[in-house]
Amino acid sequence: MYVPLLKNRTVEVSVLQQLNELGIFGTRVFPLIELVQEKTRSNNKRTFLEELGELLKSSPDTTLFLDFFKSTKLRGTTDSIREYITQSVRQPDFCIQQLKLLEPFNRQVIPVISYLSENIAFDRIRYENREYKALFGRVAFRIKVQEFDKVFDFLEPLIQKNDFIIFDIESTSPVSPVLKKYYSRISSCRKKIGFQSIVVNAHRPAALSNKDMTDGEPIADIDNSLRELYNASLMSKFNGFGDYACISAALPTTGGTISPVGIYYSYENNFFVSYRARVGALSEFPDYIAPNIVNSEYWKEYSDEHHRICPGCHEIVDILEGKKSGKNQAQWKMITMLHYIYTIYEMDP
């Protein structure tokens, strides 16, 4: 099971919609959507959850996790994100009322119960567990490393067979010795109760920017070892793994400069390769970055069928053929995510 973590921002929602059309969600891929704002775009008539209801209605096999992003570090982000997250943090009933909109799809939606690391509200966790299970029948508990022992001690009596544990190791190395006892405890408890467990991480450092990348070279700062570790040794301890599909786990900030980079995933090497523009012009995307990706050894790893079906690769081909302009940084972030998620779906068992 692979769990890509997506916020309900414009690019990630587009990724969700395109991959959902391929019917890959609910088989081996189960997206976890972090809710950070009411609407994907401010001028949308419908809220994101209303749009999600339509998506679920049209795709009865799709199953996904929903988590209200929780943070008090909201300086520098947009007003809409700041207001929505503040409500989510301060008002438990706000979150419950929001998800009631999706009760008709209770077999497809798995609510995630998460918390603020700096202010763990155990009464709220107990309350949400009761209310969400009344609506959806099951929940996922998201636990972080720093406070693992005290949170897991509290959760163990609440966890039921059809629930999920999501162990969020954030930016901790998956092979850190610190994690061994936590892996073992989750595994032992899983064998006893029968729930499903998933380990997720933030494999791209929040401080990594496009200007730090080298043209045509693997990005050493993105540690994708969790995927290999899961396939090699964690399979017996967890039912799945997840990550942010080469996107930072941090909230976006307003502003920024143009620094064109395309990032392409190599499955054979399990790393991401950067293709950086020669100058800071958006025309570098179609004129330099797209041709370099297609002419690379990493593009040749994949079959013609993959390039045809994979929506990320298909987008690159459309740009090369002039069917789409490609002069958009957000579009290339979407391409990276589409190719990576589809590749994990296609290649991993």
C-alpha cells in the first residue's frame, strides 16, 4: 500500500483528479489529503469537500484518508489557509461538521485523527474517535516520533481491528536506530489487534530550493530510502508507506522568484533528478528542461506504454509537441508528482 500525502491546494488537487481518472486509488494507492483551506481556489463556487463528494460519487472504488492539517506556525501563508487551519485547531466540532458532508461515502473515507505536537489534547482525540467512528466506522490515528510513547499508550485501548495507525516519522531518517523500538511496538500491537499500519515521512527538506539543485544530477537532499526499506525489511511490520511525492511537507509561503527546474523520478535508482534552467525564464521549461528529460537515461528506463499512460510523462510529451506551453512552474510540480505516484503504483507490488 502506498499513501501519497497531498494538501488540497490547486496543483495537488489536479494530481488527485488526474490519477483518480486512471482508477488507481483504492487498489494499491490510498491518498491522504491534508485539508488546509476551504476552497481549492478562492473563486470556486463549491468547497473542496463538496467537490470531493462528487469525485467519490463518480468513483465508488476510490478510498482515501482525510486529515485536518494542524499547526500554529502560520506566518507567511495566505489568509484563507491561516483562517481554515486556525478553525481546525481550535474547534473540534468544526472538523466533525465538515466531514459530515462526506458521510454518504463512509465506506470510501477514512478520517485521520492527528494532533499538535506542542499541545496534545487527549480529550479531543477521544472525542473525535467516538464521533468519527459513529459517522465512518473506522479512523486512522496519526502519531509522530517525538511524543510516540505517551500518545501510543493513550491510543492502544482505543484502537480497533478496522482502524489504521499512521506513524509519521517526518524528516527522521527511516533507518535511524531511534525508530526501531517504535517500529517493533507498532508491529507487536498490530499482530495482537489486527489493525493496519502505515509509515510516512517527509523526504524532501523544507529548506531545499530550486537554486540548490544541479542540472542533470540526482538530488542528494531528497532521501527516498523509505520506499526501499519498506519493500526490503519493513513489509512485515507495516502494511504500507507514504510520502509527499517530492513536495515539501511545509505550508506554502506567499511570494517567491522564478527558478525553473523540472524533477524526474528514476525508479531503477530510487532517486529524483533535477533539470535546471540555464537562465531564469519560463521558456526554459519547453526549450531546455523537457528535451533534456526525454533524452536522458532516466526517461529511457520506462517503456513506451508507461510514457503513454503515465499522466506526468504524457504531459511532458505534450509540451515537446507544442500541445501545451509548459511555461508554468506549478505545471512542472504537478508533472513530478504525477510521474512519481503513477510509477510507484505501476512498479511496486
